[in-house]
Amino acid sequence: MKVTGIAFTMYPVKDMARARKFYTEVLGLVQGKNFADQWVEYYLDNGCLAITDMTPVKPDSNAGGSIAFEVENLDEAMAAIAAAKVTVKVPIFHSPVCRMAVVLDPEGNAVTLHEKKPV
């Protein structure tokens, strides 16, 4: 077997309209394919995020799975998060190579916002 990439990351949602509003209006993602409003895809340069209400899995910020979005400016991103009154699970913290924060989508899934430090 040879794995060649990540096909998609999927998050379960309970309220598709509310989730779509978060991903498009707050995070600014552009919606790709929408399959009967039960499976909606957002394409990025290096992957795909799918949200769906077709699974019995419930949204959970402690479930272990997570997606991290690279942002150009974490401070600006967190200002937009605050303006949208999005729940911050983990405020900005630093590692040797990056800064990041974890927020919750309106369904309760953890979303990491990540900014690489200059090398």
C-alpha cells in the first residue's frame, strides 16, 4: 500500500446551516461541492474539509480528531473569532516553530488556527 495524501477531514454536525455559516462567514472558507446539504466540502490548497449530518457520530471537541488551518496572521484571526463570539477552547500558545489557538465550531468540534513562525 502507498498512501499518497489526505483525501479529506470530516466533521460531524447537527445543524448544517449553522455549521456552514461558521465555516464560510467566520473562517472565510469557500464552499465546494454540496451533496443535498448533507455532505458539504470546502477545498483548500492541500486538502478538503467535509462537514456532514449523515453520520451517527456526534460533534465532540475531545474526541481526538482535529483539523488545523494555517492562517497568515493569528492575531487578526483571533480578533475575527472574538468579533464573531466564537468559543475559544485554548487561547494562543507558542511552540518553538509556531503559534496556535483552538476554537470550537458551533457544533462543538475543535478547530485549530495555526501560524508558522518565521525561520
